[in-house]
Amino acid sequence: MLTRYNPFFSTKPISRNFEKSLFDDFEFENSVYPKVNIYEKDFTLIIDFETPGFKKEELKITLEDGIISVEGKKEAASEENIKILRREISSTSFKRSFTLPEEFSFENVTAEYENGILKLKLDKKEKDYPIERTIEIK
């Protein structure tokens, strides 16, 4: 049997390999995979998670050994004495973890949640030496 070649059929799995960067991430089966933007602005690392439909109480942020993880778990609403004809809204969960560069401080991590976007901010560490100085010649 001949099968017609479709060059776009298998590009998604291949392209996932090229998306890897310094930020290692892990994907778990049977979970949603929220989209993420990671960028630096004014000496602050910012990670935006797209988590529509979640309440902030359903999200959990942990930081351990330089790895920041965001988890979300949402239970499907259920009512008694109803006959379900079609169910597309169900319980869902996710977990994304990133290894963070050492130049960022893990002491003052802040999180904001607005309109389905969870925004994490980490400041760069203070350096132990002045940025600019004059060296005396002996």
C-alpha cells in the first residue's frame, strides 16, 4: 500500500527538539502543557505562564536546588442528578520545571496572576565587586 508523503505531518515532534535551551523543561503525560515566555528585562528574569481557566489557588510554585516548578490542578465541576450528554471539560493538571541560571537570586522570587497569565520575577544577584573602578599602577 502506498501512502502519500505529508511533510507537515511530523514537524511538531521534530521541532520540539529544537526548542530546548538552557532552561530544561519536563513534560508529564496526560497533562496540559502551558505555553511559556522567558525573557530578561532590567536585570530581572521574567517567566510568563499561560494558564487560562485556573484560579490562583489552584496553582503552586516551588523552588528547590535551582529548579523552579509550577504546578496546576483543576477539578471538573460535577453536579448530582444530571445526565451528561457530552463532557469536554474535565479535570486537568500540569507541571513545568526549569533549571534557572545561577546568576539569578532565588531569595526574592515574586509571582503575580492576572487574566490567566502567571508572571514570575527573579532579580539578578548583586556582584561582590564594583562595576567600574580605577586600577592603580605601581
